Amino acid sequence: MAEQHEHSITYKTYLWTWFWLLVLTSLALGLGYAPIGERLKAMLLVCTTLAKILVIAAIFMHLRYERINLILITFAPLILAVILFSFTFPETLGTPTHLITVR
Amino acid sequence: MESSLAAEQQRILASDWGGGKSPFGTSWSKFMMWIFIISDALTFAGFLIAYGFMRSISPSWPKQTEVFNMVLITFMTFILISSSATMAMAVGAARARNPKLAVRFLGLTIVGGFIFLGCQAFEWSHLIEEGARLTSNPWGVPQFAAAFFVITGFHGFHVFSGVTILAIVALRAVVGKYSGDQVENAGLYWHFVDVVWVFVFAFFYLL
């Protein structure tokens, strides 16, 4: 089944994808050094990271040519990660507590 | 018999939720690779969320730009992304039934993997020389080095496994035991390793 759709991606597409991934990496790197608030930085880094993984998954991993049910199950870890994060983060709401001591 | 097969195929192709012999419209090996990737992604998600939790309960966190050589880390990211591109091209060549070109691209990907591992070994030895250990480090927060060694170590082990798998696939292609599916499945794993690094790079090194 895979044979039917593989040829629709050309080397040129891969090179462009590589180029855009490097652009997104540079953007993330710039954000790392940008003089902005931690929360805004975290949000923007989440956005660039999601953009990068979507590009890799869609083109390099050929997910855009797969069936919708296969595409949907690949989102499972991301959704479960968000649930796990929302269970643990409210414990502190990002506020440092006495739980870890700095030597 | 043939008409029932055709009917089955028609049923599978007609609906995304139809089930049948190939409910995901893909080969069993590729589907198994996806299942493995999903379960492995959950492991990394656990690591990264544990790291996020530790960081959020810590009153301070070492500034990464002062601890790590960010030029090296950026170079490692560049290498891994580039190797992902060459891997995608290897899959393209394999699907186009051009094993010679596929082996060449696989070779480039393996070289990228080795460069990445070399850089990581250099980074680890440098930090260990500075006194970083699993339970302690000179930058104040013990959990910092623990998170660093566990997350990058686990990822590095995946890169090493990936290089081994790619070498096996390339060797099989050289001796003619060659299948496009094998290259594609190895490629899926390699891209997954790249995806994990995208997260590590953003949330461990940059945030």
C-alpha cells in the first residue's frame, strides 16, 4: 500500500523541508537568547517545537499520506503528555517551593 | 476467491474506520514501528515532564548558556536535522528501487549519527571533568545533572541503536537483501530520534 504514494515526494521537497527545519531551529535558538519573559519564551518555544515536529512527521515520516486513523493514534503521546503535565504542574503552578534545596 | 479479496480491499479502501485485514492501510511492519514509536514517545514524555516538574519546584536553575557550549549543541542539532533529511532521501531512493543511491544516503545518515554521538561524548566528558555526576554537580541544583544525564543519555542510546539499525539495513542493501519497507521502517525510527531531540533542544537547552 505504501508503494502507491511514496513517489509523490521529490528530493526537492526534502531539501526545502530541511531548509525550513533549519529556519525553525534558528528561530528557536533566537528565542532562547531573546530578552523576554520565561512564560512567553516557553509558549513560543512550544509553538516552534510543534511546528518542527509537524513538518518532520508530515513530510519526512510521510504521515500526510497515511490514513486518518494512523495519523490520529500518533497524537496519543502528545495528548497524554499534556494530561500528565496538567496533573503535575498545578502542584506548584510554576512557583518554587522548599521541595528542592539549593546547595 | 479473487472477487472476495477485491471486495475486502474495496471495503478497506472505502472507509478509514472499516477495519478488515489492514485497518490502518499499511504493512504490519510499518504499523508495528509506529506502535513502538508511540510507546517510546511516552517514555520520553515521562522524562521531560519529570524534568519540567523538578524544574518548577526548584527555586533556581543553572543558566544553560553558562553550563553548555551552545555552539556545539546547535551544531549537533544541525547534524541531526540534516541526517533526517538524508534519511528521507534514502527512503525515497529505496522506494524508487535505486539501492545504490539508497545506500549512499544511508551512509551519509550513519556518518551524521556518528558525528552526533562524538559531539555528545565530548560534551559528557567535558561536564564530567567539571564535576557533574548523577547525584551532584557544581551548579547548585543536583537535579540538573541528573535530568541532563538521564535525558541526553537515553536519547544518545537511541541514536546509537539507530546507527546500528541503519548499518544493518545498509549492509543488507549492499548484499542485495533489500526491501523498501525495511529502509522506511528504519527511517521512521531515525526521524523519531530527531523529533525527540527537537524537544530536548527546546526545553532542556533553550528554555
